[in-house]
Amino acid sequence: MIGDYKPFVEEAVIREIEILAKRLKGIKVLHVNSTREGGGVAEILHRLVLLMNEVGVKTDWKVIKGDKKFFTFTKKLHNLLHMPGRFEIDSEEVVYYLKITYENFERIDTENYDVVIIHDPQPMGLIAKKVKGQKWIWRCHVDTSTPDPAAWKFIETFINAYDACIFHMPEFVYEKIKIPTFTIRPSIDPLHPKNVDLSPEEIKKIVSVFGVDPEKPIILQVSRFDRLKDPFGVMRAYRMVKKKYASQLVLLGGFAPDDPEGEEVFRELKEQAEGDKDIFLLNLPPDSHREVNAFQRAATVVVQKSLREGFGLVVSEAMWKGKPVVGSNVGGIKRQVVHGVTGYLVNTVEGAAWRIRQLLANAELRESMGNHAIERVRHRFLIIRHLRDYLLLISKLISSAPIL
């Protein structure tokens, strides 16, 4: 299976992974997160865990359980870690978080692993189960560069018991962290159904099923229905664009089990879109990979208008398909989009509308940017590089050499 990636990466990279995997023979690794479907973390783990086992590193993946009250709190915590807010964390919420965490102690066996990787705040409290000889890593998928003080105080309850933590970008490393930190960029899998080549006929067929005209310019944003993704701002930008260019807007997303706000955001978007036959709100199941693929390939311009963003892998997905991306100048988006080369970075709704119009007006520019985008993803954001980075870090942690 690892050999299937040879068309996308250099032979030396495959060889390096094989050498690292041999060094880790006999090591058992566990990933823990809060959902098996919906969102970028689950999507990465589906492929990464498979590949780690494929190269000979015994790896499991387990998911904590929680109810709506638990995930409502962790969603609030997620938002507060991105930036200070008007909400406070009260003691009752903390007690309930600890209660659900304790209930997961019995459900999730962590003792029989050499390395445990905990993804995001939801399962972070499992660190209390750490036993002698283990290495625990906290993998943070959100932008914690300017967190709300109360949210960070909560994180500090657990973080210093970990051996290391991983962030997407150096800028996300909050200055108060006392343990070793590492940077590993997320990735997409070129062999995933969401990213494989599709025929023009299949693309048109899938898009048409949803009532979208494949011959009319399509402005697309793919993301969870989340306020931080700013779908409302995308809708405003589209309405500015439509005054000059006939076009369609597709907001394609879904609800994640650990995000109770999604349904509320979707209802509000439906109200705002009412009466405009060229706005399509598509709430699709998490396994709608070929549908997402088809829409990204059918799109004329792809937008990612996030207010804050951990990374935003949908940007790399679109770039891999040769699409210029108009993205907010925040978080991981600005690490993916090279302004003026693979797309444009913007700071306002008006700026987004301006750049979308510019791309709609110039097919040659779209093609040039799309070609550059493909090569940028090839060299920086594919899963083989991601796998190598994990193996390197695990090797470092279990060796006797000190972490510098």
C-alpha cells in the first residue's frame, strides 16, 4: 500500500519511512479523539492509522464518548481557545467534563501502549491514566496563539503532564507552554476517494443531482456549518459578486457529532438564503467523499472565509484539484495559499468579493494559479510527509536522547 504513493512522492521519502518503521518495530501507538466521522481530525486518522499499521507500527484508534452537555462545553472551549470571548467557564461545566472523562477511563484502555496521542481538548483529561514508561502527546488542531485566559487555565490543568505537544504552525504555540512543542502540518491523502481523479462526466452527473448547473460559474465553500467558518460572510460576498457576474453559491458541509452548534447555523443560513435559487446549502453525510470531490472539481472559485482556523485542509483539497482559493488571512490558510500565486488571502468580505470577481473574469489566471496550487500541495501537504513526521517524533520520544 505504501508503494501506491510512489507517483506522488520521491522514492527516498518512501525509503526513509521504511527505515523509521523498522526502528519502531514492537512499539504500540494509540490515537484518541472525540469522533470517528465528521471533521478533518477523523478524516486524517482514518488514513494515517491505516498507513502506520501498513508500515509495521502497531497502531489503534479509539473514540471517547460524551453527551450533548459534554460536547456543548468542549465546543465552547474550542471557540475560546481560538480567541477570547464573552463566555465564561463555570465550575459546573468543569465538574461535568471531569465526570465524563472519568467514565471514559473504563471504556478506553491506554495502559497497553507505548505512545498515546490525544487529539484536541475533548479527551485531554485521559492523561490521568498515564503509567510509568509511556509517552503521551497532545495533538492540538486549533489556533491557540491568543487563547482566552480562562480556557488556557483549563488546558493547563492537564497539559504539563504530557511529554510533548504538536501544533500545526509555530505561531500556534502559546507562550505559557512548559513542555516540548513540535510542528507537524496536517495533510490530505491523494488516494482517498475525496481526492482521486474523476471523469468530467461523473463530475457533471453528481453536481446536477443537487440541482446545480455545471455550466454556470460555481463559488464553493466546503466546511462544517460553524460560525468560525463564516458562511454568512461568504453569502454576503457572493451577493456582491452576483451583481456583476451570474454565478451560483454552494455551501457544502455537514454536522459533526461533537459540534452541537451545526444545526442552528444551518437553520440560520437557510433563512438568509430563502428566495435565491442560486444558493445551495448542502448538508451531506460524512461519507460523501465523491460528492465533495466532484464539487471541488466543478467549482470555478473555492473560498475559505474562516474567522479563525486551525488549518483548513479543504484548502489543500481544492488546490490539489487545480483550483485557486480565496481564503482568509488567518491560521493555516495563510500557510497553504501563496497570495497572488495559488490564490488570494483576504481580510474582509469586500476583499473576498473583489478577488472572486477577479478570478471569475480571468480563466487564464485561474488555470495558472491552479497549476501552482497542485505543486504546492504535492511538496508540502500530502499524507506521506505527515506519516514521516509522526514516525520521526515517536522515534525521538522513545529514544534515550533528551528532547531539546
